[in-house]
Amino acid sequence: MTTPLTEAADAPANAPQAEPATTEPAPAPTALTADPLWWRSAVIYQVYVRSFADSDGDGTGDLRGVLAHLDHLQELGVDALWFNPWYPSPLADGGYDVADYRDIHPAFGTLADAEELIGAALERGIRTIIDIVPNHVSHEHEWFRAALAAGPGSPERERFWFHPGKGPNGDEPPTDWVSNFQGGTWTRTTNPDGTPGEWYLHLFAPEQPDLNWNHPDVRAEHEDILRFWFDRGVAGVRIDSAGLLIKDPELPEVPEAPAPGGHPTEDRDEVHDVYRSWRRIADSYEGTRVLVGEVWVPDAARFAAYLRPDEMHTAFNFDFMARPWDAAELRASIDLMLDAHAPVGAPSTWVLSNHDVTRPVTRYGREDSGFAFARKRFGTPTDLALGTRRARAAALLTAALPGSLYLYQGDELGLPEVDLPREVLEDPMHFRSGGVDPGRDGCRVPLPWRGTASPFGFSPDGASAAPWLPQPAAWAALSVQAQEADAGSMLRLYRDALRIRRREAGFGDGPMAWLDLGPDVLAFTRGDDLASVTNLGRTPVELPDHERILLASAPLAGGLLAPDSTAWLRVRTGTESPRRAAERTHLRTTT
């Protein structure tokens, strides 16, 4: 792997030198009441429990596996852990089909394990954020089972969207709405006498019936769920599919071009009443308990509405993650998101991937380096060496941007997307696409921790079961153990970057200013004396005047920043502004 060198590696003896690495003490245990603005700059690590670490050898990750690896997370330098749903579930959609919000899936452990993990992480200064899935429940949830048993017209069915079908015999679904997993959004029930019954709505899989948020029971239930977990020390909740809760009760078809707030199932104005209620609950607790929204809203003003002071604290920034490796595209996204957040004073979030998205090492090595669910196909070629260089550069770029940073487990190891055999796939997106889309399992393969053969320490030695998804043999070189011994590894780069980010007050939340180093370079200042420069072009570029290189994703080439690399700089102060220095450098390189 390429060592993250500094200018000193190939520059004259009098060239600016990099700051020496330091071993900083671990953060002291942090109470939930400390630092009420922690969320504005936090580094949040996403834990997909099923694939993180398996403590009991059954091939499935669990909470005690996470507990055993808190040292890794603390040394990495994260401020909080975000857990994908850990509740009892038939796992029809990776746990996003929740059967009981007040317990833990037996494969993951117990409620006592969760409470121990929350406390142990907090003792290390690491908070916990959990997933809440309010749009729908599992078809095995007690409410839905009761609704099926009670029959048409019953109070139990009013908590969901049961509706007669269209046509003479009710054989046609109530609407032609399209599922987020492709296909239809309605499934017909069967009456106790065996005759066809009503239809029920599911914006995702049929195993995920949508709740009716116009019903007071639904609202009261979720408010109680929030209190249940806040009482156990959870520092925040990530809200899945946050803009989909409210539906138009008239069930109209989707207009060709819906007006703002006019879509029958997305981003309806009434949804904000839900989150104002949730914010009041969060604010009633000591310390800052954050609400983080998964909000897919293309209109910037409507997106910002979710982040008003009495609603959510932050929302996921999907626009940046979906953009290709192109300077103009990424700069446009950065400007778009900063401008969208500015009117409500909320910090942006920055993320390169998650449990639904093709991993950066693979995505950035493709001809089409952007991301869209509709374009996912088997066998799409990628250049992993190119993708790795770009993923390293992107890691430093995103960590330097103002706001909070999300890191999906395994990205700190530079894991690629895995091209899995069709017979092991479980994701409903694959099956509902007619087998065209490989689905999301390729980014959910269990992590490699140590050793030279699967399960690479994911499961204990001599485990009785193989990991729930197969790990590639090549991952021996990408394990935590292997990368700890390699000064140029992706893991060491992330550790260095997060250490510097924590140490330097100019990073995290706060202003930034663009520098002009040419159309293929993203360069900006942070604070009084920091700058980040990313070269997305094909030729090396000169860095602006600086005192030191704090960190670089790749060695410099004759003192120049190589293509597909990023450098963090300590810029000179007391002479001329970084902006003026950049303008002078740009003038020198273009004349």
C-alpha cells in the first residue's frame, strides 16, 4: 500500500516538514451531559451488527462482538456509534422490518448486553445512536398480526393502511404506487374463510406494512419508544425513511411532476408535527439527545425545513455521496449542502457510503463513479487500485469539511464491494428487481479482523458456522491486524486523519473558504491556519505556500500533489492570506 507521506519524503532538506506523529491520551470518560454541541462536529461510526464481529461462533455478528472491539473504535478516534436496527426481526430487510422495538434480536444478544455496551462505550467517550424505523413494522409485529386476525373495519386495522381493492371484485390494488424496492406497494390479504380480502400498503417489501401516522396509537407508541431508549443512555436516534411517514388519505396517484409537498407519500407538510413532538421529548432529557434524519428530499428549502431548531438536529447528506469523482460535481454538492443548511444554522453531515451503497473503493474505480440505485448491475468493471487512491483522497476531503462525519464500518479498512454468488444473496432489492440488481449484500460482508483465512477473526477460532456472507480470500491483506502493521494502510490513514481532526480546532464545525487552484482542484481553508487540497485532475499540481504538511493521502511527486490525492496543510500566517497565496500559486502555474 502507498505510505501517506509528507513533503519531506522527496523534497530538499530545507523544504517544509511534516508535523511529527504524536500519541495523544485517550479521551476521558464523557457523561451525556458534557459538550451539548458534540453532534455538530462528531465523527460517527456506523455499526452493522450482523457483520461487525461474532462472539459466539454462529456466523452472525452480535453486541458482545462489538463490546470486544471497543479498543479498535476508540483508537480509530470516533465520537459515537450508530447501530443499524438491533431489534427482534425476521430480517426480511436486514432488520428494517422490526417486530419489537423494546428488545434485542436474539442473534445479537440481550437487552442487558445493549445496556452494557452503551455504558462501556460511554466510559470511553463514545456515545450511542440507534436506528428508529417509524414508517413501517414487520409483518410479525404484534399489531399487524392482530390487524390480520381482527378483519376489515376493525380498530386494529386502523393503525395501518388497509383498503379495498379497485375493480368489480376488488382484484386491483388501490393505487399504482411504485415500491422503493421496485414493484407494487400493495399486498392482498386472505379472509379467514379463504376468500380474497383487503389490501395493505407497504412502500418497501410486503413484509414491512406501513403504519398510519394519522392514528394516535402510532404517535404515542413511538414517543414511548424514544423514552425507552433515552432512559437507557442512548444519545440519539437515526430516523429511517423520515420523509415517508404521512400519506394522503385520499390515495391519489402520483402526479407526473408533484408540487412541493404534493406527493401522496413523500415529504408531506404534516410530517413536521411528528418531529416537533420528538424534539420536545429529546430536549426534556439532560444532555443533548440528537435526532438524525434519513431525508431524501431534492428541494434544498424543503430539506432544510427538517432541520429547523424545533425539529431534527442533523440529516444525512446523500447528494455528496452520490456524486462522481469530479471536481465540479463535488464542489457543486458541497456548496449546495452548505447553502441548504445555512438558513437554519444546522451543520451538514458528510458520508462516503453506508449499508445501502456501493463501497467507495469499488465505486470510485468505475467509469461511472457516481451512485444511483437504478444503475446497479452485476459485473460492472472497476479498477481497484484507482478506486483505492481516490477513496484515500476522499477520506481526507470529507474529514476536512465543516460539520459532522459518518464512517461506515470497513471503509476505514478500504474494503471493496464483494461480488457475491447469487445463491447467497438475501437482499429484497435483488429479488424484486427480477435478479438484475445485485442488491446491497456486497457492502455488508463481515469484517476481517486478523489471520490469513476466513473468518479472519470475525468469529472465534474453531467456530461451528461460517460467516453469514462469504469473505473473499484477498481480505487477508485488508484485516485490522495486517493494516496495523502497515504505515501506509487505509486504517493508519484514517487513524491519523481523525487524530488530527480532533486536535485541530479549525476542523469540524465552522466556516470554510474556497481557494482557487484550478478547475480540477478542490482547495479550501479551515480556521486561521489550515487548508485542504484535493487534486482530481490528471497531472500533479503545486501546493499553496505552507509551513507543514499535516497529512497526505499519497506521496508527493517532486513536491507536487499527485492526481487523486489530498493533502492537509498548516498554512503560513502573518504574511499574506491563504487565499492570496493560492491565487499567486495559481497565477504562477497557469502562465
